[in-house]
Amino acid sequence: MKHYVYILYSVSKDRYYIGSSADTEKRLLRHNAGVTPSTKAGRPWKVV
């Protein structure tokens, strides 16, 4: 199974987040849904 490194950016917090996942689209949805505590406050996130 391949894993990818991704970088997210939060305009509201002017902050970057680096993560890894096998399914980056699904993972971004989870970040923006507030499921991940470490990125909940920075929503919405976008991939950069």
C-alpha cells in the first residue's frame, strides 16, 4: 500500500500542517470535518 505525504494550509490560522495517508482525499475530508483534534481549529484546510 502506497502512502503519500501531504501539506495542508489554513487561511484562518495562517498555519501549515504536514501529514501522511494512503488516501489523501478521504483524509482531507476528515480534517475539514473536525475529526482530527490537532487540525480542528484551523478549518477549512486546503492542500498545497
